[in-house]
Amino acid sequence: MRSYRGIRYQRALLLGLSGVMAAATLNAVAPGARAADGGRDEGGAAAPRLAWRACAQPAGPAGQECADLPVPVDYRDPSGPQLTLAVTRARSDRPAARRGVLLLIPGGPGGSGVGQLTRQGPALQRAMAGAYDLVSFDPRGVGGSSKADCGLAAADRDLVTLRSWPAADGGIAQNIARSRRIAAACARNGGPVLRSLSTANEVRDIERLRQALGERKLSAWGTSYGTYVGAVYAQQHPERTDRWVLDSSGDPDPTRVARGWLANMARAADERFPDFAAWAADPARAKDGLRLAERAADIRPLVLRLAAALDRAPKPSNVPGRPLTGTVLRQEVQLALYGDESFAELAGMVQAARDPAATPVLPGALAAPMPDPDATVSAAVICNDVAWPRDPEGYRRAVAADRVRYPLTAGLTANITPCAFWKDRPADPPVRITDRGPANIVMIQNLRDPATPFFGARKMRAALGKRARMVVVDQGGHGVYLAHGNACGDRAVTGFLRDGRRPQRDVYCAA
């Protein structure tokens, strides 16, 4: 659940969101000063100070700065062990236009907000015209922040094994054994930091960051999983929210949370795949050798037949010891559906798999195991947020039914995960999103999103009620604002964040 384009691990982590001040007051909270609300979080800890340092990157926003934010491992023990969050900002270059802070809440779980601001900061600065300091952070466990490590074997950190793809015949025995092994390793090696990786603590960390920034309110742009984090923050701290954007939302059902998001991806893939099929059947693809069939209707059966053939006889790839299997092809389909810019890569893999003389090229996310901290955080957050069913037989039945109904995902989205064997139960109950609070939220959503589908986002819209308006964009892919070039959608979000023009009703944007 992104910072989407070109970030292959990020795409995979969703099993995968004050007033004008003089320039002199834009610096970190001064030594001894308190945050705008008294400077204490829910555990009673005083707001920390942020010591900013230059960290500008060649392609990032000019003047980008970084700092380290100390936060308690456990907010119930605020003076106990601490960990550090990597924080970044790009200050407004127009003090007279500045109205506050815009927080970028990254997706995932496992997405880097520091990386997102570095990549998208320049475009966002142009759109906001100095209205905000742009601020983001790496959530605990991610990027430059304190990490946890389960000590997983390399084979258990491969994307196609960390994600619970069933065996070619639909069996899940290997998934059960691997899920037990991962859960046991995390219980043995993860420690308190791993147990602290949760949406509840990310929301607490955002509130602590707000205090450290000295802001009475935050505006925010949450993407993918970051929309859920943003919705929970807005539910728990409505008085601290200014202008709130949720970009690519999932179903907020508190009884399921990430388990529901994963289940929804099967139908979502079916709704998105026709976009790829139309692209791959377009005669314009012929000049590059990427036209897979003359009719769009033939692309899906072609891919399914090819995956079945690769199940029986994997083909050597460009990476020694890593053949192209049916499961690898299916995983590449899921990755490619996140953005049209990846269609050529998928079509090239299909063509190479069909050509006896060609060697398929595996993309980076499929060519090597994930780093242990990345694998750890992507599993831990979803397991710490809500209790998952523990009976393997229930998963076995669900996979059998799901494979028949949604062959593109072949039972993946109904399968068992390490959460079924997670040692620790959730420390915090999931938050129910409601319509209680200010009407200051704009949602934006693609109609054919393979990760956070429109039908799930409609449930977030219904839960928020009068608090929200939704901008629906008739296009495919994951992530909308400043992501896929839809002028209508970008204009609606920019007008809200920069100028306060909230749509009077839900909006539809044509492709």
C-alpha cells in the first residue's frame, strides 16, 4: 500500500498513508522551547528538539534538510528505551505565502518518507507555491530510522516466498512451514523494536513529530498504506488536522485491516489487467516487438497458459540459480499493474519466455532477496495491527476457492502468512474510522487500482461520511496525485491543499 513509480520493493510491500510565520521562526524548536500545545505526548514525554542538517540530493528539492527524532520504543514507558526516526524537510521559499507544514505519509508498510520527499519534493514545491514546509519521515523500522531484524534466511526473503504464493498445484504446505519459520524467527530475534512496529505507534510518532515541529496543526498527503495511517491520525487527533489528502485508500474495516487489503487485491488485479491487455494488443507495440496478440481478449489466456507452462518447466533467466517460474511471472504481473510505465517490462518478459532463444530478464525486486529489515517491517506491521485467523485449514479452503475465481493471483491473496503464527497479540485495538471530526479531507482514487481498489476506497469514503470528498479518476495504476499525469485529479488536490478549495461534492475525472 507508495512514492510509486520505479520503486519495485515499495510496490511489493502491500501484502505494500498554522498560520503564516516569519522566516526566522521556521527553524527547529529552540532549546528549552515547548511545542505549540504544551509539548507533551500521550505518555507525558516532553517534545524533543530537532537539530536540522543539510542533506540535499541531486534530484531532490533545493535546501533539503534532515534530522533525527527520538521516540519511545513503547509510549507506555516514555522514559524507557528510545529509537530514532529519520526526518526530512524542504522549507517554504516564500515565507509570506507559508501557511504551515504539509506532511507526506509514506505507503507500504515499509515505504520511506525521506525517499518520497526527495523524489517528489520538487514537483510538490512547484504545485504548492510556497504554501508549506514539506516534511516527511521514515517510519520506525524503515530506511534511516531504527530497524528491527528477524534474522530470516535468504530464501525466506525472496519476494515470491515472503508473499505467500501457493504451489503450482495449489498446495500451501510450504507456505504453512515458511510462515511458522518466519514467525518463530521474528519472535526469537525481533525484540521490543519489532513488537513496536504498528500503525498505532506510527500515529503516535506523527503526533510527536508535530510537537517537535512546533505546529498546532498539520496538513498531510498520505499515500496507499499511508492513507490508513492518516485516517487513524485524523480520527484520534481531529483538532490537529488542517487539510488532509488520502491518496489511494484501502478498506478501513477494523476487524481485518491488512488482511482485508490483501484479499481485495485478487479482484483488483482482474479489474486492472484489461488495461495491460489493451496496451499489449495495440498495433503500436509491434515496432518494439512487444505486441503479444492481435486482440486484447487473447492476452489474459495467453499469460495464464504461459504461467502454467512455466510451472511445469521453468526457464533459466539472466540471474544464475533464479529461473523464471510461473509464480515469478505471476508476481511480475502484479508489480507491472501498479503503473503503465511497467507494461513494457512485463511484455518483454512474456516475449522472452515464449522465445526458445531468448533469456528472460528479472527485474530487481525478483532478482535477489529483500534485505532483512525490509522483509521484517513489511511482515511485522500487518501482524502487529490485528489478530489473524490461526487455523491452516481455513486458509487451505480459501486458497482453493480463490484460485478458481481469480486465476491471475492463483490463491495468493487468500493464503496463510506469518501472522497466523505470530507470537504477540496486538498491543492496541484497531481504530474504527468514523465521520466524527472536521470536514477537511479529500480522497483521490483511481478507478482501476491493483493494490487499493476503488471498491475498498468507497468503504473508506462511506466511513468518513461528511468529513470527506472523493475525487475519482478514470485510469489504472496505484497512486494518483502527481503520479500518472491526470490534470483534473492533480488540479483538485492542488486547489485544496494550496488554496483551500474543497470540492462541494464528489468529483469524477475522465482519463
